[in-house]
Amino acid sequence: MPEAAAIVVLTDAGLKVAGHIRDCRPGARIHGYAPRVSGPDIAFDDVGAELRRLFAQGTDIVGVCAAGILIRALAPVLADKRGEPAVVAVAEDGSAVVPLLGGHRGANAIARRLGEALGVPAAVTTTGDVRWRVALDDPPAGWVLANPHHCKSFMARLLSGEPCRMEGEAAWLEHSGVEFRSDAALAVRVTDAPDVGDKDTLVYHRRRFALGVGCERGVAESELADLVEGALDGAGLSPRSLAGIFSVDLKMDEPALHALAESLALPARFFDPAMLEAQTPRLANPSETVFREVGCHGVAEAAALAAAGEHGTLRVAKTKSKRATCAIAEARSPVDAARIGRARGMLTVVGLGPGAPAWRTPAADRAIRDAAHLVGYRGYLDQVPAVPGQGRHHHRLGEETERVDRALALAAEGHRVALVCSGDPGVYAMAALVFERLEAAESAHWRRSEIVVVPGVSAMHGAAALAGAPLGHDFCAVSLSDLLTPWPVIEQRLRAAADGDFVVALYNPASNRRRCGLARAMEILAAARPPATPVIVARAVGRDAQAVTITSLRDLDQASVDMMTLLIVGSTETRVTGGHVYTPRGYRVKRGSEAPA
């Protein structure tokens, strides 16, 4: 998923204008040219490479710079204009705003908003906007063009002087500069029916129908899809006329419902039973059975009517399959699904890596940027650039359960939440605790959110990379902290690792009060491998104070080891060459064999 927008600034002089732009574009981040810009959200060293990267991932770009810089940088990657993001140039002093690319994919609208904020007219040059004050291939919110692939040739014929007729009603078109004649060959048709249009006819649909859905737990995706398709066909409605899919919040985690929403490219929104019960007087098929099970007298009809609003009416009453129901309600005007009901919440457990921003994955950056709320230890959240309007919930060390519970509660309210961890969230971090708390949760609401785990570079892998390739063959990780695991269990695992000749990564090796565990661990491992076995001592991996030392079991200075340290103890096969540690997989011995690489 591309970021909301990137404001690209090349000098400190453009930062003031960039700040005004960010006020108009919530969620946008300032990308600054590192040699000349102080304190951007994201710094970069190569202007052309950064612009092409943002463009390739579909991010809207507002460049506070000369238009020529944007043109020259992006010219090599221009292809299909239907897939390009918006690119807008803004003068460094805010005196000019020019949409360059993606005019009908948001650039014109962005330029107009920025122009209003900066007090200058936007230099919109796309022909349709200039000639007719509308963009036929970019209808207003709540409308959809069924055949955008015909729009270019259609507009060319209009520009050459061919007349056009209007079929149906659309105030945004009727009040434009397009000249309509009833006898014209070209037509603009507004319809709710399943019409795909053609080269002579542009077809527009108003998203003014709400699809209500109810189903049994675990209903097959195909059954629900077939039911809805049949209801639409029977009513003579196009799927493009639907504004969204609506149901009771008990179905927030129903896979078939979300698969249907994805296949129709529609948002899924949910109401609590009380909201649906308020629709009972309007239902065509109220059910006492449903009331006893759910707490409202209907789901499909009630959800559709709640979404359509107080003046909405049922177009399709409850229709049943073996395990599902659906209904369709008609509103007087397009329905803004994003403002109705509640979305399914999402909790993303994010790993920042050891600390270096360069080791943070793009997926982690996206999850953090897209979240409405961040939850985590303050030291972790301080590593993340601020996003305007984003909630931040700090917790102290030791409050791991409180962190998870806060994140789950926020997600249950329908928010997108990122629970931020160091390293990899599944390696001695918060992901396992999330699932543990879900399993024990008394509140069913927590279990209805979507849970996603985004991996990160673990301290173990970061330390290994800095030292060479010590994890090149079989390895394991053991935490020496006995706060959550009894020491006899830790010692049993250390013995198993020693007996199996595993390379061993030791997390939480020692603290000021806890020194005996490290000594005992070294004693167990030293009994099973030579004194010269390589040991990597990695401290503050990925941070400014990073230090990596290669020593041996015989020479390890245990006094230098603390909670900021990670140890990697080699196996009997691990060796040191040219200042690097590696553990061979045995290619030299098995060369010529058919063993998989």
C-alpha cells in the first residue's frame, strides 16, 4: 500500500511551504534531500531515485521544487497514464501550483486544494477541466464510471465538436460546460442497471444501494457470492451501484463476508445489535429467532436500511440461501460507506528491527504510517517519525500485558493499530503475547479484529550479519532470563543445544543482579565444544553505540556482558576467517551430491 502522499523538499527554504501542504494532506510525510534539508520525516540522498521510487509504488507526490526537476526525474518511468499517481509541483515560495501527472487521478483536486490554502490559482491544464469544468474519467465521490477504457476516445470526439445526449440525471454533468442534445449519437447514461457501455456511451452508476448480509459462522465464500449475485440479477442492479457491504458486528471476523467485499472492491462496515434493532419497524421479515440469537429482529434487512438512512427503502427484501441471507436497500443519494457503522479493526504487530532505520522493512514502515494508533514502549515509539493526527500510547518497561490489552481494545473499536516492538515481533517480543491474550480474552470483541504480524530483523540476525555468517547451519536461540521461564527449563534447553551441537544465540544473557545464569550457560556449552569455539559478543546492535567483538569460549569476558548484549556461541564446525565468523553447511565435503541447496 503506498503512503498517503509524499511532500518532496530539496532545500530548507521549502520547509515552510511543505508545512502548509502537510496541513492540507493529513498523513503526508516530508521527504527531504539530506544534504540541504533539516529534520525531514524521511531523508534521502538521491533526488531522482527517491522520486522514481515513490512514483513506482503509487505514492502521490507533491514536489516543492521546480517542475523541470520532477519532469526530468520521472520521464524514464512514464508509461500508462491510467496507472500513474498524482504529481504536483509547488514553487518553493508557494507562488505557483501545477499538476503535472495524474490530473484525473487526483492531481487536479490536490492542486486546487493546495492553491486555496496557499492563496494562488492552481494551473490546471487538462482539457476536460478547462473546457467543461469536469473530468469525465474522474467522477465525483459516490459515482463510478463503468467503462473508463472508452473515455479517451469519447472525449476526443467531444472535443472535435460531436454533440452528446444525457440519459438519466446527474447534476454534476448537467451543470458543466458539456453541451447536451437529444439527437446526438454520443451518450452519457446514468443507470443502476448492469450496463457496461461502449465506445459511443459512457455509463455512470451512483453508489446509492446498501447490501446487507447475514450468515452462519463459516459459510462458504461461494455460497455467499452466489446469493448476492442472484439478488443483484433479480433486481436488475449493477454491483457498481453498491456503496458497501453491511452486517452486524458479530460478523466482523467472518472470512466469507470479507472475501465478498474484496471481490466487489467495496468496504465492509458493521453495526451493533442495538442499531439494527432500531430498524425493526421498517423490516419486511422480522424474526424472533434472530432476535434470540443476535439481539435484533433482523440482520440483512436491518443492516441495509441502517446504511441507507432514514429515507432509505428496501429494494430487495431478505433473500436466503442455506446458510446466508442478503437484502438491498436504496438511498436517495450516494452513500458514503466510510461514515457509516464501523470498520473491522486491525492490529498489526510490527518489528522495528534492532534499531537502525535502514534495517526496518518497508512493510513495517507502511504499517506504522497507516495506523491510526501506535502502542508501545516509549523508547520504541521515539524511533518512529510522527504522523499528524496519529494517536500514540506509551507504556513503561514491564507493562507488556498492558500494551497488548490497550492495542487489542483500540482495534476492537474499529481502528487500525500498530503494536510496535523491537527486532522481530515473533522473537522474544509481543506477537506471542497478543495471541495469548486473545485466547484468554473474555471479550469477544477483541477476537473480531484482524491480526497481522509484520516481521523485522531480529537482534540475532543483525548480530550474525555484522559478524559474518555464524548461523549458516543449524542454530537455536535461548533466553537466559528466568523471569518468565524457570531456570531448570532453561538449563534443560541449553543441554539439548549443546548435545545437538547447535550454534546458540543467547538473549538476555545477564543483568546487574542476574549473573549466575550466564556462567552456568557457558559451563554447559564449554563442556561440549572446544575452548577455541568462536563467540560473538554483540552490543546495541543497529544503534549508535553498536559494538561487535569476536572472541572464544576460553577468552569470553563475562563481566562485559549485560542486557544490551547478545551472544552467539558457535558449534564445533564454526570457524573464523579474515575477521569473519561462519558456520559451513558442508558443501566442500558433499560437493557433487544431489542434496538441495
